[in-house]
Amino acid sequence: MKRKMSVPSIIYIIVVMIFLYLPIFVLILYSFNNGKTSVWKGFTLKWYSELFNSVPIMTSLKNTIIIAILASIISTVLGTLASVGIFNMKNPLRSIVTNVSNVPIINPEIVTGVSFMLLFVFVGNIFHFEMGFGTVLIAHISFCTPYVILNVMPKLRQMDYSIYEAALDLGCNERQAFFKTVIPEIMPGVISGLLMSFTYSLDDFVITYFTRGAKFQTLPIEIYTMLKRRISPTINALSTLLFVITITILIIVNVREAKAEESRS
């Protein structure tokens, strides 16, 4: 039985939504402003045209997307395998390893970034390499993997383990039983971990700033560099596109999960 919301509750939700999203809508509005100031001077799409014609921004965007895709895929594989390994451990070892895997999540990003920087400088002096694409990718994989573990472990706890045992009794070997029974059961957690890893990697600034070196540039770093100079309206256009893409992905994922829930029920 559904409960009707009271008028104060509705007003409260509306006020919170306005507080959260009004700055974003103002940003979207001024991405179409013909002037460079906060004074409205007419509708234009020139900032979007300048955005796509900007070589530094497009290069940074390409680097960011490549890093995010690779880091999310690799961390999802590592995190899923780590979750299965942790799940099969016996207490108290399982609890200890689980708590240790959660440390990078609660650890301040600046501590993680500085730690990675010192590690890469130390190793680089030994093997004579510079920080860049590889170091950023390793750092992103390291801080994304715990989020995958965080999403997959609850699905493993909810799974009916007798399905796996039944698959073994029916002639599957351990590998076949794992891919035919365990993976489908934990797939929602795997997908959630993948999307969370992609989002965090795409958005990361602090850890990337300390591990990128002098030549490699990602989109958050490029935006930070642009803000040091006079703010260009192309930032509004870029932020608008990122917001629209994020909202679109969330809508697709939620619709897909809703349809899956309906089919299961």
C-alpha cells in the first residue's frame, strides 16, 4: 500500500532539488550565451563549436575516456576475482581482508595521490621511466578496484550457493559452473562496479594530478588549467555535455534495471 506524501514533504523535496540543480541549469543556460560575461546577449552555439575545435580539450577528453574505459574494465575483472577469493576465505581472515580492501575508499585522495607519486618517482629512478599514461592507468585501477569489490561482495552473499553445487553435480567443471551460475547471479553487482569505476576514473582530479607527469593531460586537469586563466564559456559547454551524458547513462541503467526487475517478478 502506497502512502501519500504530505504537502510539507513535497515542498521540502522541491526546495532541495532546486538547491541542487539550479546552479547546473544556470550553467547550461549560459553555455548558449553569445557573450563572455554573465549578461545575456543572445542565443548561440559558437561555444560548442569552439569546444570541438579545441585541440587541447579534445586531446584531454580522448585521454580521459581511454583511461576511464581501461581502468574500469581491468578493475572490474580484478575486483570480481578478488571478491570471489575473499568470499571463499574463512573468518576471521575474510573480515580482515574485507576491511583492508575498504581502506582506499575512506583514505583521503590527496594521501593516495602523494603516495602513488612517491612510489612512481622511486621506481622511475630505478627503471628510468617518466610518469604519464601508464602511471595514471595503474593509479586509477588501484583506487577503482575496491569499489568493484564493494559492489560484488553483497551479491555473492545473496547468491544461493546450491546452484553452483548443482551445476557441478550435473557435469560442469568448476570453470563452467562459475561462468554459468555464479557470474549471472553477481552480474548486477559487476555492472554497478563497472559503472562506478568508470565514473570515478572519469571524474578524478587529485590522484591524476600527482601521477600524470609533465606531458600527460586529462580533462579535469585541462579544466583546472583553463580556470587559472580567464574563464572561457567553452567550460560551460563542456560541463553541459558531461552532465547530459551522465544523466543519459543513469536513465538507461535505471530503465534497464526496472525492466529486469519486472521480468523477474
